[in-house]
Amino acid sequence: MTGEPTTTARVFQIEGGFGLDKLSLAERAAREPGPGEVAVRVRAVALNYRDLLMVRGHYNPRQPLPLIPCSDGAGEVVAVGPGVTRVKVGDRVASMFAQDWPSGQPNKAALSSTLGGPRDGMLAERVVLPERGVAPVPAHLEDAEAATLPCAALTAWSALVTLGGVTAGDTVLVQGTGGVSIFALQFACLLGARVIATSSSDAKLERARAMGAWRTINYRTTPDWGKVARKLSGDGVDHVVEVGGAGTLQQSIRAVRPGGQISLIGVLAGGASELNMTPVLMQQIRVQGVLVGHREGFEAMCRAIGQHALRPVIDRVFPFSEARAALEHLASGRHFGKVCISI
């Protein structure tokens, strides 16, 4: 496709309402990049739970439609507009979740610049993005692997490194075996930390141990897993990667040590619940919200991934024509690691 005149590109978009049955294949005009913009031939997309919520209308019911979903993609720069200096034609890049968040603390502009809602996302053959909204990916990664980095990997990196300061000898608890949790397991091991992993599947826990998990807990057979994790780690774990939300937060509070940190990332187990917050106050526990991260953090993470030749864990790659089936597989919860789409 590089160098060939392109007038249209195929996309998947949500139109006519929300729901997986409203996700349809369409064609859109493929415009050339303007000043400060780059055109990317998308090679792969990685799915996040947020994408599923967006398609279903649960993330933002007021999201204007039509919308191209999915924030995470990787591909090749095929054209650049005037003034572009960060990348060049032929570079392999990934999209940044927040297009206008180069570094530092988030602001309103950054939070409103996210791909896959409110801005059109990456489930397309070709996209045009600001040059500040893409970044090079480690050379050793395949396209689907590179596509997993913008949200799941960066969220785990931000939680543990940028905001968490995890270091060798710390104990980190990760919940489940989805994309963020598996990256958190990999990064924590890379940093020299001990990892306690939870899951409802003994088979998945066995795979987590093979990847370096120090201890594992089946939360279905051990509902009071927070108490068990606290005992395993001595005085409590240093850091919890909390992807369940209100439904699991009470157990995370039980698991963490006095002065420890809970990185609040997802709401897989529910967004509202009655909680006893007294231990948070009395034990000076830090509950830190994590909204993915900025481009500077992404670039630091990619240097670490390249240095250690780390490879993302991919559960399954679907063809572009089966985008809806890929989202259904994500919704099933059967995956271990990331679900991707090849374009």
C-alpha cells in the first residue's frame, strides 16, 4: 500500500446505536496528512476492555457516532505532512492512547484526546494522526506484539514505575491474567520484585508461575485472598495492581502493607460498592488512579522492553474481517494475555 494512491480505506465503525451488532465494516476517505501529521498503514490492533465497553455503550452512552473503536494499534508510517520531524516514512510506530499528553500530569486537553472515543480509533486500514500521537516501537517486536503496548503495557508501567516506584525486593500482587496484569507480572519480575498472582483458573495460575510468579492464589477457592496474600508476604504486599474495581478493592486493602500502594486501574468486578475505608486512613495506604500514561513514559518503557528483549503475551490474533468475534472472545474472559486483530 506504501506509495500507491489511496482514496478510501476500510474501517470498522459503531453506527446506528451501540452493541456488537452495530459494529460494521465501512469505507472512509483516506486523506493525506496535513502539517504536523502522519499517515499510518495499520498492521495490527490490540483490544482492551475499554473498547468492549465503548462498543456496548457502557463507557460513554453520549459518545457521538459513528465512531471507529480501539485505541491501540501499530503499523508503518506511509506519509508525513509538512514540518514533521519526530518520525519518517518507513518507521514502525504505535498510537498513543492520549494524543495530547506528551509528559507530566494529565489535563483536560489530554483526557479529551483519547483514541477509540471520543476520537476515532485504530480499527482501520489507514489512519492520520498528529506526529506527537505516535511513537516508535522496539525493533524486535512483531506488529501484533507492538500493538499491545499503548494501553495495557503502558498502564502496567505507569502503575509500577512512573507512579509506583517498585524496586527489587518489593512484593507486587496482580489480579487475573488479562493484558495489564500479565504486563505487570513481566515488568515486576524485570524490576526484581516478587509477584503474587490471582486467578479463578488453576491452569492460568500455572502459566503465571511459569512466567515467574512467586506465589499464586485461586480467588474462587480462596475468597479471602487478601488475607492470604498479606500472610504470604509477611506484613503485606508493597503494591497491588487493582483491575477489579470496587468488587475487589476491599480484598486489596487487606492484602497491602501499611504505607503500601494500590494502583486502581479497572472496574472488571464492578464500579460501585460499599467499602470500609478506615484501613486506608489508619494504615496510610495510597490509592492511586492510573489512566494509562503519557508518551514520555511510553518511550521509557519501550527502551526497557528493547533492552531486555521482553515479548508481550498474546492469546489469539483474529483477521480484520473477524473484529466482532475478537471482541466476543475478549468478553468471554477465556483469554490469557492480549487479544489482537491483524490488518
